Amino acid sequence: MRKTATRLADGREIIYYDEGDSVREEVPDLRDLPPAAPGSELRWDPLRREHVILAAHRQGRTHLPPSDECPLCPSRGDRLTEVPSSTYDVAVFENRFPALSGAEGRCEVVCFSSDHDTSLAELGAGRLRTVVDAWADRTEELSARPEVAQVYVFENRGPEIGVTLHHPHGQIYALPFVTPRTERDLDSARLHRAETGGDLFADILAAESAGPRVVLRNEHWTAFVPEAARWPVEVHVYPHRAVPDLPALDDGERTALAELYGDLLRRMDRLYDTPLPYMSACHQAPVNDPGLRELSRLRFELFSVRRAPGKLKYLAGTESGAGVFSNDVAPETTAQRLREV
């Protein structure tokens, strides 16, 4: 894989990850872009003890444009986009409408392919391996920034869960704080270690590996529906070796992740008669804290709001208001269906 970094017209960075060894010809961004959007603001909620990001400038971001106006497709002729090159394998660039910017972090867009009409599930293990390597490379670089406390990699697909661009892509947030979800998970891991002397994530993996909720397994990874799944389709993907983040994966683990992850996405798409809307969250350890990194474990969580053909799960009052989830689909049923498709 060859990595090439350059700048867009307004100074934002763009990085190409090419699967061949040939040198990429630098193509300038010829757009006349306005100055970068103003920075966001972090506010502190004293009741929940959580940060809230205020980013009012994002109200004007591009929303579900037609395919011939997609800003993530490669530039061709007079049609200039966020990607100046006429072709690419994987491209990563700073978001033009970031939720975080400047001293408060960084937001990046990860384009999985120049093909507007494909999906991560359809790209094959080779391209997925390139994506994994790009995720790892960006995690390593962003983790070195002094303001960054955690790097969060994620993908949203489908307008049902709020996607504003159809082009196959994900995002990376370099956060100046540790997320509330991570803090809560690590509190649980710390308590579990104090009570049992064990590793919470290793013990979860061991318990699920012996049960009926395993969907897929290979030499390095296991995908399973958790016993207390909150969503009608929810799958967690754990590495067999305890690693804190994507850069810590070795070559074999990265290839095995690409193979299993693609298989899982294709199975999810076959559940119903339409591509499954989903969110995929990559949980990585906080940076620069050896104690938290030792306690953490890299893992993926994928979930969907679709509960049946033509039916979506909407959060009820107890879920949105009180945080008490109710699932209409048994986790064992979801796991069996994913194995069978």
C-alpha cells in the first residue's frame, strides 16, 4: 500500500491509500472554497458529567445530494469534488463540516471506494484490508496529537439512521476527551478485575465463544450477538488477542479482520429484502494512559434499527428518557439467522 498526503484548496489535508506501488500524480484542488468553518464548542453537563459538542455550523452541510452531485466521488472534468483525483482506492480527508476542529480535536472522512454505487460489504477482503490499514494509520497519527485523548472510528450506513451522503464512507473522530461509553466500560472492567481478578473482555469472549450466539469465528476473531443485546440486529467482534487499538494488530490479525468483517456485513445485508441500515463502532483504548490501555480491549460493535421487513425500531420513552432498553428480538434468534444466511 502506498500513502500520499496533500492539501485541498482551503488547506485541509487529504491522504490517498493506494493498493499498488506506483507513485500517485499530484492533482491540485481547483475549487474556490470559502474559509474553513468556525470551530465547535465543548460544553460540560454537570448532571451527567459528560461533554456535549455544539457545532451550529453543521446545519448547512450537504444533505443527501443526487449521485451526480456527490462530494465524495472523484473529480472528473468540470465536476470538482472533495477528492481532486479522478480515481482512488481509499481516501481520507478532513471533514469540511467538522463537529470538532482546531484545539478541540479533528474529524476525518474515510472514503472506501471511488465507486458511488458499492458498499463496504461488496468491496471484497482485499479492499477491506486496505481500509483496516488506513484506519490503523490514521489512529496512530491522530493519537500522537497532544490534544487527542481517544480516536473513535465508525461507519453509519442508510438514511434510516441519519446518513447524509450515500457514497460508501465512514468517519474518524480524534476526541479531546474519553467518551462516556468508554469510561463506563472501563469502570466495569476495573470493578470486574477487583472482584474476580479477571479480564472482563476476555471473560465475555470466553463465555460467548462456548454459547449459541456465535455468528462467525476464524483464527484471530469471533463475532457474536451479545446476551443482553439492545438492538434487533447487534453483533460484537472481538480479537482473540488482547490489544488496545488497531495499530497494535499484526499482519495476520488485520487480514483475518478484513475477511470476517466483510462476511458479517454481507450476512447482515441478506437478512431482509433490502440493504441493512447499520452503525459500526470501533472501540479503541484511550491514548497516553498505560493503565487504561492495559485495561481496555479493541472491539467492534455493529447494530441496526431494522427489526423486521419494513419496520424500524424507534427508541421508546424508557429507552430515550431513562436508558432502559427493550429488545423485541431474542439475541439467539438473531445469531441463528445470521449463521443461516
